[in-house]
Amino acid sequence: MPRDERSCVLCDGGDDEGRILLCDDCNKPVHAHCVGFAGPVEGDWLCGECEDQPADSEGHESEEEEASVAAGA
């Protein structure tokens, strides 16, 4: 498996400083230790930004849809 040469978006360190996780939604690289991740990945792993976003693909309404409903559109 080729080494990921991208830097962690939190500390700007390279892969040689620890295990790099890639967000399954936005593909941002982060060190496992920078986000406090210690366990094996089971299923999709999302960065904090993507985890806080509505999951449109899961059938949840997006912020735009919620605003449209709230406005009575």
C-alpha cells in the first residue's frame, strides 16, 4: 500500500509522525492521535466537521431543506 504523503490538517505533520485517517466524506487527512482516535475503524470514519453536518445520503434533510420547510415553501 503506498504511503499517503499528505499532511495532517490539524498539526501539519506528515504520515511519518503517526497513523493518518482519511475522512470518508471529505477525504481530509488527520493523525489518529490528533483527534484522540485509539481503536480500529469500524465502518465509515468522519472528521469532526463532517460528523457535525446533516447526513443527506441517510435520508435526513439538509440545512437548506429544513430552512425551506421552516419558511413554508
